[in-house]
Amino acid sequence: MISILILILAVAILALGIVSWRLWQSEKTKKELLDKYTSLEMKVDGLKLDTLESRLNPHLFKNILNSVQSHAYQTYFALDKLANVLDYILYDSQQKWVSPKEEIAFALNLIEIHKIKISPLFELTVKTKINENEKLYEEALLAPLLSIDLIENAFKHADLQSPDAFITVLFELKNNCFMLTVSNKVSDKKAMKKDRSGLGNTTLEQRLKIIYKNQFQLDSLVENNVYTAHLKINLLDYKTQMHTAG
């Protein structure tokens, strides 16, 4: 009888120890998340992105942080992606040039964050057709944050309620050209009457004209309620132009 009581007591002590350890782990995890969240919120508050070179609305990131908070099961993953995005904007984008590899990595992180706000059933397709051995893949020839306008525009204007709604993002690097193509189904309420109206603002085109002159192509098309924007930059020609200019 005594041995049974001792066994029960031992099991109870073990169970109490496990519960205490789990509570400690939970509090530790909660503190880590809170610290990370606070750090990111401070970064967002410090964003000053009103210039032509980097035009972003800090409220976008406030909304993302709120979305992250309301999706606890995705918190670690989302906060890591958001940290990468903020680091790129605050630090990497301050450089005059980044490589296609860096810009694409940033864009993919941004897309992952947006996925928090849409249904798991929503059709989001992201593809990269990149030859990583391409000599220009890691060469700093792109102005940073060029991909934001097209991606943000797609999530802003996509018809998220329609059963056939979708967003498709395609990154390519071939024939010495960087290309980004973004397509999305638009709702009737947000139909774009003009071919270029979906770009949201003219900042992207202004930057491209200033930086790449005639070395880029930016097109858009609305057909059957599907909006498609395509950006193409001839990196090799631009590199040659840079060297010629000294």
C-alpha cells in the first residue's frame, strides 16, 4: 500500500514538474514573441519612406503586424518574414543598387506576409524561373524595391471573394533581362478602366525612367477582368551604359 502511495506521489510530482516546465516554456515563448513584436513595431515606427527613391506607407506594416498578432499559429514564421522585409527596407534599400537575388528574396518574403491575410483556399501562384548560374543574378544592377508596386497592387485589387479569383507572380532572369509579371483577377467594383491605372501611382515608372532610361519596359493590360503588369529591365545593356558613362 505504501509503495502504491509513493508511486502515485512520484507520478504526481513528475506531472507537476512537466506542467511547470511547459508553463515556463510558454512564458518564455510568450516573452520572446513580445520582444520580437516590440522590436518590429519600433522599426515600423521609425520608417521614413516619403522620398521618390523608396515610397512605402508605414501603415501597411502596422496592418501586417496586427494580422500577425491575430494569427498565433503563424506568428513565428510571419514575424521572421516581416523582420526580413523590414531589414531589407531599412538597410539594404539604402544602397543604390541590389542584386536580382536580393530583390527577389525580399519580394518572396513580402508575398509570404500577405498570405496571412488571404484564405488558404485563395489561388496564389508564385514562380521563379531563374538560372542561378546566370552571371548577373548576384550582380548589383537593380534599384531596390522595384517589385513592391506591382505586388502590392495585385493584393489591393484582387477579387478575393470570387471562386475563380487568383494572383500569379512570376520572376524571370533570362537573356540578361530581369522580368516580373504579376496577374490578378479584379472585381467589378475595382475594374481598371485604363491600362496603366492599376499601377496605383506613377512612382515606379518615374524611377524607371530616371534610372534606366530606355533600358526598361513597363506594360499593363486588362483583359476578361484579369489585370496583368509586366516589367522588363535589360541588365546587360544597363551595365554597359553605366561603364560607358564612367
